[in-house]
Amino acid sequence: MEVLEIKNLYREETGLYYRRNFTGLAVIELPIKTIEVPLDFIIEMGPLGNKDFDIELKDKIDYPLLPVMKKLKEYIEKLEAEGKLP
């Protein structure tokens, strides 16, 4: 299982400088097929510099949710570290 990309990534303005909301379409390669799932995620900066990630899938998927969420978090953290988020 692997996250291939997040398409149509859009940042929603919130007015809070420590919280960033994003919407997109995750392309996930599962063992038997590749699916596209709409998602929302929030990156919130804590007072000590730690980043909290809150990910919400908009559709149900026919695959265990825990490994999908873990891979999505790793992929989003990588995008954040490389400065590729809008």
C-alpha cells in the first residue's frame, strides 16, 4: 500500500496563523487496485513547535483504515518538510 500523490490540493484560509486547512484528492495504490479518495487535513503548530496532523477521509474505503492513515500522514509530513504544500 502506497500513497502515490495528492491531486487538486487546495489551502483554505482560516485566519489563524498556527492552523492550516487543506482539501485534496489522495491517489492510493492498494494491493489489488488504485483508488482516489477525497480528503481534508489540518496541520496545526503547537506552542512548542510540534506539528499535529488531523486527516479525514470523505469516502469509505474497502481497506483497513489504520495503515492508510499512517501512510497519508507520512506522505503529508514529507510534503511539508520539502515545502511542497500551497
